[in-house]
Amino acid sequence: MGPIFKYRFAILPLVVLIVATLILWPLNGAGPLMWDDTSNIFANPFYLAGLWRPFWYETYFGLFVPVTSTVWYWLYQWGDGGAFLFRILNLSLHLANALLVFLILLRLKSWWGVESWIGVVFGVLAFAIHPMQIQTVAWISGGRDLLSSYFALLSLVVLFFGQGAPGLILIFLFFVLSVLSKPSAVILPFVYLLAGQMPVKFSKRQLYFLVSVSLVASFWLAIVTRSAQEDYLIPVELWQRPMVMGDAFLFYTLKWIWPFPLSANYAHSPGVVLGSWWRMGLGLGFLIFVIAVAAWGIKRDRRYLWGLGWVVVLLPVSGIVTFAYQRISTVADHYHYFAAFFVSSVLILKFDELKKSIWLRNAFVGLMTCLLMVWVYQSRARVQVWSSNLSFYTDMAKTAPDDYATAIGMSAVQCETLKEFDEGLKWTEIALAARPLDISAIANQAYCYLNSGRYQRVVELEYLVDQLNAEKLQAEQPTPYSSVLASIGMAYFESGDPESALQYFCDSSRILPGRASYMRNLEIIKAYLENRGLPAV
């Protein structure tokens, strides 16, 4: 017992890393998902064209994340467009974040005068293996959250362990890297203010200077992000937002304790909350409850002030301000990734608070042990869900069967993977009902009709395509737009009209040059025309 207790500093993080790795390792053989991985990375027109500099002066996909986009670009190049390096990056970042959390919890344990290591043990394990955390790692596009959290935690490590001007410069550097990895980190200056209540080695003057400079950078990035998402924001009245925010806090609280069911898409939009009086009341009531508990806890024990960081870091994505993803859902597991660190911090205080009652302490240890076992089980199950498009969208259909995003994914899975074309077409109709003239839904519909031999139905989609803004689609959604054109071209070819087919394939290849499938189809059409003495131009 003695030697083990002596070397727990090294043993504890090692055990945590091994457990987390064993849970997540099966994903290293999994490919990317259609759930934004394609748009963000594997069909990103900048990556296909071999470009990375544009990410440093313009937004993409509604976000200004040049650090993440640059890292992804080089992984895309080094890995020849495969998913393996992205999987390794996510796993490595998560393990590194767990180690950083461990270091910070050690410092908090020392500052708060906590003798027991139990809170640190459960805190690090909760951060590393909770199913909501695992889903962030399992999603390749979740690399934004992981990278941003990595730099945010590094800034806190320097804040807690460093001092002087070099420390301030490092903190600000990590802060900038964090917000340029994902904009939601703009809230970090307020976390630094909370950290100022700790016995850090930076003076109040130095901290206020750091916060002031960081807020200026945050304000600029918030404007950039807001501008990029302007066309995708949904209107929510100011008086309604506290109810949406309270509902989000309640959601994360319940899912953290009992993560069943989990989903990549909860379809938990403001309309869902505001369309139900009981949801509105529950959300507002829970928000008041959170405020009351926070005030009571802080008054009783000032150390709980640090726990307010959970509320603070969730604010940008809580619904108090509108953001683009709210069209699909206000809440998402990956939004809670960094916030989980503050839950881990509070666990230290909770165990310390129970030290006076052995019975209560043992009961709490038993409860946390049971929860950890449940979390490991659910994490393993979620890894399987995120391993393929089929398992992913089939699972999503259980929680959000009528949602647009679910319908888009299920239509692709039914037609491309299962070859159930009629079922796939039903899902495209659900998607088009939610968003008429949506190019992704039309592309999936064209694919289903084409591969089921209904060529005339594909050709009829010309009418819908002609109503769309071609220039805007080519700039913002080149992949589904070029896919529609390619499908119409092949339908014309199969219908005995190679001249029209050639025109559509030329347009499709022009939008996404170098795509092997489109270029191959173009060569087929050209050969067909040449064999019949027709001009292949």
C-alpha cells in the first residue's frame, strides 16, 4: 500500500489514459461520417485544391477557426485524405487534456486544503471516460472542441503554475490559439477572473490587464463569427432566451448523471422548448434553481465559486445568444466537453465536504463507482455507434426521426449502403418537407432515383435545380450541387441522350475538378460520342 500511495501521482493518470485508450481505440479503423466530416474536411474544396491560407482571412462553414482548419489541412495532406491521422489526433488531444485536467486538479486540491485523493481520482476519470466526452472524441469534426480545450487548459495550467510577464504572454498566446480553434472559447477571460480568486502568483493588476486584452480579442472574433452565421440564425426573443438557456443547463445536468439516451442530434431547438409551456416553465425554474444553489453554495463555501465556470463556459452555446447550430439543436454533447472540467473540480470539494461523515462519504463513493461503471458501458456502446454511417444514422433516427439532419443522413444510408431506394426516397421527402429546395436532399433524391433505374425522375429534377442560385451553391455547397448535376448527366446518358449528358458532366467536373468518379463518367460519355462520330466537346 505504501509504495502505491507514494507513486499515485504517476499511477493515477496512467490508469486513466489506459482506460480511455482502450475505450476509444476501436475508432482508429473507422472512416469519416457524413455528419459534417465530409463538409469540414474530406470534401472541403480548399483541401481538395491544396489550399490552407484562405482559412486565415475568411470564414468557412459559418466559423472562423484557422488554427483547426490548418491542422486539418496538413493531416489531410499527410494522410492522403484518409481518416486515420484525424482519429489519432482526436485521441491524442483527449489524453493530453485528461493529463492537463489532472495537473489542475492537483493544484486545486493543494489550494483548497483537501487531503483525500478520491475526488481527484473520480474527477479525472469522469472527464476522461464519460460518454458525452467520448462522443466528442469519436466525431472527427469534434477535433475543434478538443483542440480549443487543449489550449484553454494549457492557459489555465500557466495561470495556476506560472508567474510574471512571460506567464502572461503564454496565457494570452494559448487563449488566442484556443479561440482560433473554436470561437466558443471567447468566454475564457471570465474564467480567468474566477481563477483570480485563487492564490495565483499573478497580481490583480496583471490579471485585469490579461482579461482586458483578451476581451478585446474576444469581441472581434464574436463579430466575425456572428457575421459568418447571420444567414443561419433563427429569431429568439430576448425574454425567451432565459428559458432556452435554463432548458439547456437542465439537459446537460441530467445527461451528465444518466447519459441515456445519447445522440449526435437531439433536435432540441428553441422552437421545441418554446412550443411547450411545461418546457418553458421547467427551463426557467431550473435556471432560477441554478442561481439559488450557486449563491447558497458560494456563501457557505467560497471555494465553490470556481464551480461557476461550468455556467460561464456554456454561456456562448446555452441559448442566451443565438447561433447557427440552433436550427438543428441548442444542445450537443461536444458543447459540454470543456465544461466537464468544472464538474470534475467540484467533485473534489464534494468529497472533502463529506469527510466528516464516513457513512455519507462511503455512500457517495459507492454511487460514483456505480456511475463510472455505467459510463464505461455507455461509452463503449457509443464508440460502436460512431464507427459507421449506418450505425450512426440508425441510432440518430431513434431520437430525432422527423428532423431534417436525420432525414438527410438516413436517405444516404438507405440508398448508398442498404440499397433500399424506396425507403431512402421517403427520407428525402421528409428532408424536403423541412427545407424545400434543399440541395443536399435533392442530391440524395437524384442518387436514389438514378440507382433504382428511374432515369426520367432524375431528369425531372432539372426543374428544381433551375430554381436554385447556381453561383451560391458552387461557392457554399459544391459537393451536393455537383452530385446532382452528375446524376442528371448519367440519367440522360442512360436515357439515350449523350449530348445532354456530356454538358451536365462537364458542369459537374468544373465545380469539383479532379473527382475520380465524375472524370470517369465524363470519359465514358466522350468515348460514347466519338464512337458514333459525334463531337466530344
